[in-house]
Amino acid sequence: MKSLFSRLTFTGFGPHRLLSGVAAPPLEAIHGHRPSRLREKVRKRCPRKPGVYGMVDATGELIYVGKAKCLRSRLLSYFRPRSRDPKAGRIVEHTFVIAWELATSEFAALLRELELIRRWQPRFNVQGQPYQRRRRVYVCVGRRPAPYVFTAAAPPRTARHIFGPVPNGDTVREAVRRVNDWFRLRDCPQSQEMVFADQRELFPLELSPGCIRHEIGQCLGPCAAACGRDDYAAGVAAAVAFLEGRDVTPLEAIERDMTAASAALQFERAAALRDKLAALQWLTEHVVRLREAARQSFVYAVPSIEGPDLWYAIHGGQVDAVFPAPQDDATRRHAARVLEATYPGRAGEAGGLSLDEVDGVLLVASWFRRHSAERRRRMTPQEALSISGGEAL
């Protein structure tokens, strides 16, 4: 039975997605049955250059993939018991082969690392794994006739607005509940009948709400004809504006109430407001940050440690193509063709990324957040095309 689910034997990292038609960089590998032997070979043979590395166990399975700005320093850190983390120790215990591949820059190594994790799914890696992506959900607004905010593993056709995906768990469920409460949207089952105040009936009946949320001021009561369609639609529109980051009034109001409650020594109320504020801030941070990242489209010029500098065409927050920076007529023509194929008529997505896309978008956003000085190397697609001598987009 075990052989039915065995991992692939590692023979090389494989082709480079962003360098289609180009041979993958050469692979270097060292062998050793003891950590001390591996450490000795790393010191002798591993260069002080950026790249990706892989750890292979005695069965030939690739068990871990990593990236480094300096491969030699990073790999030697695995053999320092006093300073390494426990996970690094476990990886080294199972490692019989260390392989590495050089990259033209740290950014290139970061992209290659994510590609290899997706391809090989090493058991000691977490980020980029398929099961890790399944731990994300979408925040949706929809489901007629009275839309509300809910989470879904996959956006349903009934969703009018889609945000995320964001990490799944108790925090997102609590945040979604708070959004519905604040904007007084329903969160009852779909089986609950909705009856708006402006619906004409031949023999009107006195209706009772399906739950206590209307009575305590947390729902407009569309199930009990307590509101009209326009009033409810206004609440939905306000919730969408909040999730899009266009209206932060709820956060400001809760923070004011929390400060006032604390000043009045109403500590229980202040604590409840603090928890509400924390949940909503968490949701807006994840949703708005991902939404803004997915709107980014630019060209990133990256110096290479060897060979020509490279331009990365980033559209919708993720890398679509990479090509040599224009230096002569041939490279200018090639750059213009790539730019014209990548950008015309395309706008960055505002949300609702696929689970396969979100890792790449977060990777690019995190890179520029941690290396803010690199933003000066960005160009608009039009600026890049002008340098390449192509036609206007």
C-alpha cells in the first residue's frame, strides 16, 4: 500500500516556469551519510551567491526546499545546533543529499522557491502547499433576496462581491459575524423566508422575526417586514464599502466608544469593544491588503549578479513574465513584444483571487513591504515600453 502513494525520486528541480524554452540553471549536489560530512562539503563547494536549495533523504525524496540570499551561509546555519531552530535539526537528521541551484538575484530565488514547493510539495515545507491553500476561504456578499456577508471555500454563483481569500478559522468567522451585526444584515439560514415592508400582500399578517438579532438592534429584520428593500440595500452597500476599504467609519466609531468606556471605568464594555475592533481590523487588513496587492501592475528592474539585468512584468500583483533588460535592438524588440502581450487591455483584479494565485500575489507584496527601497526600481508598463521602443499601450 505504501508504494501506491510514494513520492517521486528527486533527479533535479526541473524546468523554470518563468524561463520557458530556456534550460534550467545547472544543479550542484553533495552527498554525505553524516551531518558532519555534509557540512564539510558545504564549506568547500557552496558559493556565496543567491539561489534555492533542496534537502533529499536516503530514499531519494525531496523533503525540503528553501531559498537564500547567500547559499553558503544559509546552509551552514543548519549545522549549528545551538542557534538553529528545532525544525532545521529534524531536516538535517533526515538529509543525505543537499542540492542547490544559483539564481540571478534574491528576488529570483524567492520566486523559484515557491515554484518548486508547488511542484514537489516537500513534507517539511508549509507555505505554498496545496493543503495550506485549502485553509483559506473567501469572504462573500450575496444570496438573494436579502444579501449578507458569509465565508465560502469556493465563491458561489450567488455571491455579488468576493474578497480574499483570507486565512480560515475562528477569527474570520468572528469578523464576518461582526460585520453583519454592525451593518444590521441578516445571517440566518437560506430557508428563512424574507418579507420586506414594501412587499404588497392582499391579507397582511403580523410577522415575528426569526431570531432575536432584530430585537437587540443587530438586524434590520427583512424576515419580519421591519425594513424596505432600499433600506436593506443601503446596509449591504455600506458593508461592501467597508470591505473594500473605502469607509473606515465603523473602526473609528468603535475605537471612540472603547476609549470613552475605558475613561468611564466601564472595563467590561471596553474589553468587548476591543474584541470587536480587533476582529474587524484583522479582516480589513487581510482583505484590503490583498485587494490592493492584486491591483498592482508594473515592471520591476532587477540587477543580476551575473549576466544581463532582468525585467519582471508584474500584472495583477504577480509575476507574468521575466526577460532581459533592453540593451540592444534585439533585446528591445523582445522586451516590447513581451510588454505588449502582457499589459494591453488588462486591469488588475480587485479581489477574488484563485487559491493558486494568492501565494504569488502575497509573495510580491511581502517583498516590497520588506524591501521598500526596491520600489524605486519599478516602472509603469508605459515607461518600460517607451524604453523598449514599442507602441503605446
